Amino acid sequence: MLVGGLHDIGNGDALSVGSNQDKDWMSDGASAHSDDDDDGADGDDGARAATLPTGQVVSIDEQAMDGEEAKDADGEGAKDEDGEEAKDADGDTLTIDHSELVERLDFELVPFTAHCPPPLTQAEMLFVSAITTGHPPGAIVRHRNKARIDVAVADVLLLGGDSWLNDQVLNSVIALLNFEDERAASSLLGSFASEGAGGEPRRRPRTRTMNTYFFTRLHSRLIGYVYQNVSSWGRVYGVDLNVVDVILIPVHVHRTHWALLKIDVEHRLFVYFDSLPGGVVDEPIDVARRWLYDELCAQLGVDIADKWGVFSWPVGHNDEDPEQEDGGSCGVFVLAAAHCYAAGLPLTFSQADIPALRCRRAIALFFDDLGGSS
């Protein structure tokens, strides 16, 4: 059974998903759990469940930590709507032909950030539609990407309309943000960019973004704060406290909403971005303080950790931060905010830009690239 592509994009309106999303989903990337207090309690290294648009539940391991591919309960790969793996006539896993699609549509990847995103082009809209139209949801769009995830058509379809994003989409984009940071750091020109009408130079901050499992492994309502659960993650994600300027941590608030913690090491400041303002801020900030202190102790020693004085750093807030006006785009807002923070740019996007940002995320997943340093 074939699934339609992202449609209604020709008029610049919100992208629509050509299949029905499981109504049991509670939020962007919400896991299919009956008890929301079991994160980290069983030491499962971040095993979670993500739901495809067909309503099928697929278990996914924390790929960046253990390198495993997404599997279902039987250890199988992604399946189509009839419960079968998407395969070609020879029985091989069906993968979209990248070179054929790019050549046929004469498409070129253009760099972008979420800062003042330009309007969608007709070429971008047609390309996103071509990625998904006529392909079964289990077909692979990008095999083993930078996040060690196989991105399927079903994942790309979640970038349509106001659909909730799953962990695979979020973590795939997070891996691209970290890759951009590494690429910029390795290039003298990439470490600097122009800003504003005058084109005055600015330094791009060294930024590391943790994946969606980090915070829930670090802290859960059932057992509280456990640094040992993530004691190796700073090393895995390249968080060198001698050089890092910004650390970004997605927070899945009560499994119903995505927010973003920003630890501004350079300016000794904590920031909590929430596209639905008015939520609880103190608890995630307190968790971030404790983690940063413990990580400092582990990396630089207790004396240095005490000198940093992280428990006295202020909490910043911007009343002009963009706010969400739909019911399912908090994950898109978090990725957009992370994109801006990583580029050292203010959060100037809005709800009106979300369709364009969704579309460009789909393109980025296809190429496994954001297009270059911004």
C-alpha cells in the first residue's frame, strides 16, 4: 500500500501529511509508554518507542550511544503499512535512488539557518513531494546517516502539516547541527560569519547539542537525578568544557512537549526556550546546573568546578522569543532555536516560518546535510 507525499505545498501553506497519524501520540516524539516515570529506571541505554504515521510502534535504541539501527519488537527493520519490510523485486530493502532524484529535478542543496528563513521556492516544494510520493513508508530515504539512523519515508512524512516529530527526526537533525559545528571549527572562514546589514564579523560559538534521550536519562520523576546514567555522554558528544561556548539540551516535558535548555558557558548563563511560555522552568534549570557541575568535576576537577560557580549563574529570558500557534510543532521550534543558537544568531523565526522550516528539514534529512556553515 502506497502513501501519498507531502502535499498542498504549491501554495505556500503548511505542508500536509498524506497519511493519518496515530492519535495515541501525546506529543512530538512521544514514546509509547503506559508509565511516564520509567525513563532511566531500568538502565536500558535509552531504548524508546516511536510511532510511524501508520500507527505501528517501532522500538529504537539510542543510536548515537550504541550504534544500533531502528528495529521493531521482533528485531526487524522498518515496515510498510501492510506490516512488510519495504523491499524491491529482488528482496532487497527499498532505498530511494538519490542521484536519480537529484538529477531528474535538477535540485541543488542551499545552506540555510532558521534565522529569518526565506520563503519556500517551487523547486524545494517539488523536491520534498518527490521524496515521499509513491514510496511505501518503510522505504529508506537516507541509510545510516550521521546519527547512525535509517531515515524512512514515514519519518519524512512527519515533517508535513503540524505533525509531531519523532526521536529519529529530531536526533538526525541534531547530528547535522553537531556536524556543522565541527565543520565550522575546522575552517577559519567557517568560524566567522557576517551579521546584520553592515556585515560586521561575528564569531560562531562552539556548540554541542545533546540528543533527545540525554535529559530523560539524566533525570526522571521516578528516581530523580542520576549523573552516572550519562557520565560518558559528554565525551561521546564532544563536550570539551575547555573550549565549548554553548551546550544545548532538548527537554521532553512530561512527554507532552519539547523545550530546549541552553547552557551559555561563554556568558555564564542558563536559558530555557519554550515555544509555549508559562511552563515550569526551575526544575530543568536545576538539573542542568547539577549536570554541568558534575561534568566539570569529571573533566577538570573539583577545584575548577567550584571556581566556575555554576550554582550562581543567572537564568536568562527573552520576552520576544517565538511562540507556537499550532498543536504539534514544538519539536520544530526546538530544532529552529538550536539552529539559531548554534550559529550565534537571535531567534527571529516565527510560526509563519514553520512550513518552510519543516520542508527544509526534510531536504536536509534526504542529503544528510544542512548545506554548509552559516
